[in-house]
Amino acid sequence: MPPRTPLSRERIVAAATQVADEGGLGAVSMRSVGRALGAEAMSLYHHVSGKEELLDLLADAAFAQIPLLELGTPWRAAMTSRAHAMRAVLKRHPWALSLLESRSHPGEAVMRHHDRVLGLLRSDGFELVLAAHAYSVLDAYIYGFVLTELSLPFTPETGPDAFAEGLELPAADYPHLAEMLEQMVVGHDYAFGDEFDYGLDLVLDQLEVRRAAQGGRRRDQ
């Protein structure tokens, strides 16, 4: 019989991620993670102090999946790339929506991520206050969009057509909704996810206006 692979924080976090992916955060406990590893829950305490630290590590592991772009990357390209990467992580791990910003003991990946995003904005002409506002607005947009996307009563695979066709929307009562469904949704291969880039561009366009208004210049200029 081959020797059992020793426990480590990395293996514990990987197992906790799998448990959360399959059952949500409510399914994560020292016992359930130990079971996924084929180990007693008590043995995990040699590596993790308890569930709260495990949740901190889960949040850190999720942030670690978002690539850190090099300082000096043009801010708009950087924020666009980050938004898409963050959306992908949140869709891959829906439990992360309620976890990423809720931890009071952020880990190294979390802190590096936040610092880099601010650095990318600051190095491309954003004054400190505007950089902070930009970060908050972008995160609110990303989190809010993904929350809506994951809550829809249809999936990208099934599409909205069947759902929309089942609605009772007399044009006389709901003329604008009926118009949108007829001209944009039913039979038009509409995908809510395609709205992400449109909304993101609106946010970025306005941030560029604010950046230019304060005389934003790259720090190396």
C-alpha cells in the first residue's frame, strides 16, 4: 500500500475549495475538509487553527487566481484584464462572492492584489482619491454583475428564450418590456453575459473623463 500523502496547508486549502465548489461555503468545516482528504478533522489543526483561518486561506487562494499585471501597464487595459479575470474566478467559485471582501485577516495574495490595482491606477495618472473611487466602483460593478449573472432563472446553455416565452407580457400592459423581448431577446441569440463588456466600458469611459479632468499623467512622464 503506497504511503499516504502528508497533510499540508496547500492540500487542505485545495480540498476546502473543492468542498465549497460542490456545496457552497456552508458545507465547509474542518470535518468535511478532513473527510475530503481522508483524514481526521483533528489532524487539520496541526496546519490550520480552525474554520476562520481556513476561510481566510480560501479567500487568499481565490485572489491568487487573479493575475497580477506589471506596473506600467496602461490603466484601461489593466482594469479590463482584471475585470475579466475576476469575473471568471467568481463564476468558477460562486461562494467567493460573499467571502472575498468579508475577511478581517486578509492574506498575502489579497494584500498584493489590492496594492497592485492601486499601483496600476496611481502609476497612470490617477490621483489617490480618484484611484480609491475607481477601485470601489469597478469592484462594485464586477461583483454586482456576477451576482446577477449567477442568479438568473436561465443559464448560458439554455438561453433566455424559453423563459421569456413563458412570461405573460401583454404589449398593451408592458409595452417597453414586450418591445425589448421581441426585438432583442427571443430569437436573437441574446446572452446576458455579453452585457458585461458594455457596462465595463461605460465605467471605464467615465473614469477616463475624471482622470483627464484632474490632469492625469503617467508618473514616468
